[in-house]
Amino acid sequence: MVGKYSTRTLILTTGLLLSLHVDSEAITEGTEGFGQVEDCRFLTYEQQQFFDLKLPSFRTDWISPDFIQGALPHTPAKDAASEISHIFNHALLLDPEMQQLSISNTGSRARLDRALQKLREGKPVGVGISGGSITIGTGTKIFNEDGFFGRIVSWINATYPHPDHTFVNGGMGGSTSGYMAQCIERYLPSLSDMDIIFLEFDLQDPYVPLIPLDNPVRRGYEQMLRKLLSQPQAPAVVEIHFWAPNSPHVPPGSSKGVSFYHNSQAELDTLAAYYRVPALSLRNAIYDKTFQGLPGFRPGDFMCDAIHPNFLGHRYLADLAISLMQDRLARLVLTDPAEDRFEDPEMLPPMFLGNDAGKSHCMTGSDFQGRVLQHEGWEWINEGKNGRQKWGFVTTTPGNFMEILIDTTGGPHASKVGTHPTHTSVEVWHHLAVRSIKAASCSQSHACKSN
């Protein structure tokens, strides 16, 4: 079962060695089949026919020597036309109008242009992605190759090959941005060397109507954005919004139009606008064709199940990113690549008060296993699929407990936020196949409080 993660937070006094007592509660949420991936590894004949279509991905006058000579008189038109033709030598299934409609937030292109200029200059780049089960390629036959990130990687390698390019798929099924805000270095170990980082969190960070935007889920997303944008390499961050028209999150019996807005895109785009992060939306590109029931865009054509895309859906997502990079590369060919054009504005204070990313230390896998002092009724199990590791403690019995050693005395992972930090936030993440952690408490009750 593919689910999501939630957390229980404790605020601990620093300078102590504490043991944390965690009790399990109930088992399933009663969402039988939610997120259950069907066998979508192979397309139907009709889906394959559409998948094999080769639609024009650019206007042919873009490579007209007269057009290019007028746009860039100091560069030989033949050379520019050749490079632009090479950039666009890729068949996209989304036509030019859909590509333009997909841009839900323009953002600042300085960081992306700087990364793409490195490609043009023959330099290696680092490209990573963070997200959930869609990010790792769920719904395709060969996750890392057939998934949308694998297709982005293939296009970069085909267009600007270099033996030293670095590509890292840092996705994990069920992970939220709040989890990744604390643990992203574990999933993108070369984070400080990344030039471009894609994000896919629409389904993982759920939309809950009628609650303020300043809520724990969106705070986690902002912390993740700030951590990524603050990296020394100043990477370009690009949001990719997937859209599941028949998502189980949409209230039963709703009209088609409800699925247009009953999702996280608007709230994530608000944060993208604040931080000038480009954002791309599959919904914006195809919703009219989906609602009209046109072949190739009906839910059954590009969806594997209620929430995951199939081969075709993954190709659509890849098209969004590739078309953006094609457009920016073509503009770089036609303009003077002055360094000052790549300078991006200084990052603003957090949109949500006091929500800076701070320092964090993530304990997962064997690292976390080594901190468990004792437990009752939990098993150490690898729930990963398709060769991916996903180790953790699992229990199916309410009331089982474990005791975890927490060190808040400092050391290399101590928080540097504030002059003299007095408290440490400890978050215990758990899979939502379990309804919740019943309780989390400290061995020294005066030293911590629940949040």
C-alpha cells in the first residue's frame, strides 16, 4: 500500500540525554485501496497509439536564419539555427499552446538560465528531484528510466552529453515536504552540488479546505524551499504539479470542476511566487481536454490508478520540464549571456513567521535503528519495492511501544538558529497506514512538551 507520512512533535530542552517513549494506536485508516498501484506497466493499444504520436514541439520559424540573424546580429545565423534545431530535436506530446498554459508561476529564471548555460558551455551539471511515489516512477515498468524524471535525464544526456553529469532521484513513496525539509540530505546526498532541483509534492502535501495557509503542512514546504534555495551552488528549483482528476481527495459526487481546484496547487504556487520559483502544472495544460473527454487526456488514458500516472502521464510530466528548458535554452542562444543576467534577488525572510529552515539531523534506516533502546511488538522490515530500500519499524498491534534515545546536548548537528538555542524540536514520522502515534513522551517529563 502506498500511503503518506505524518508526524508527532515534541519540544525538548537542550543539553540533556532523554529517552522518548512512543506508543502505537490503531491500524488502517479505512481507506481500502487508496493509493493501491494497479498493474499499469504496459499501455493498452489505444494508449500506445497516442504515446507514439510525434507532435511539433516548436515553431519552424525559430530556426529560420533570417529570424535568428535579426535577433542576434553578432552571431552567425547558421550556428545559432543549428543549436536551436538540436535543442528542439525531441518529440513532445504536449503542443506549444499546452506548454505555455502549463506555466503556473513564471518566477525568476536567473538560476535556471545559469544552470542551462553551463550545459551550453560543455560543463557537467547536477540535477536532482524530491517527491513521493510519482517521483520514483510509480505506474511505469522501469521506475528510474520510464518515470518522468528518467525521461528528463535522458533528454539532457541526449542534448548536452557529459560523462560527469550527476543525476539523483531523491524521491520516496509517501514522503511529505515536511519530512524532506528535515531529511533531504539523505535522499540527495550531493545536494550542495546540485544545479537544478525538481519538486513534486501536490499529492503528498494534501489540500485541506477552510484552514489558514499558515499551517504545519505548508510550513514544511516553505522550510524545504528555503533549505534548497540556500545551498551554496544556488540551484534552480522548479515545481512540477501533477493532477489526478479522479483523486480520492475530491469529495464524492462532486462536479468535474471541483477536481480543478480541490488540490494543493494554488497554495504551493503562492509559496513559489513568494520565492520566485518557476512552477509547471499538468492541470493547466490539459484540463479542458480532460473534461471534454478527448483521447489521450481522459483519466483512463494517462492514469495508472486514482493517484498515479502511467507511462503516458509520466511522459506528459517530462514534457512540462523539457519544454521549459528548451524555451530557456533557445533564449540563451538568441541573447547575450552576460553574467549579471544570472544574478537572482536576495532571499526574503520566511513568509510564515519564524519559519526558517534551521539545522536538522535526520535519523532513518540503520541510524534510527541504533537509537532504539527497547521495543515491544515492533519488527524491523524493508517495505521497499523495485530494488529501493525502505527500512523501518512496523507493528500491527495497538499499544506496542518503543523507547528511543535522543541527544540534545549539541555536537555537529546542533541547531545554529538563535544566539543561544534552548530547545530542540524532535519529530517522530510514521506511515499513515497506521492512523497515528497514540502518544510520545519523555523519560524526564519536565524537559519536554508536546506540540
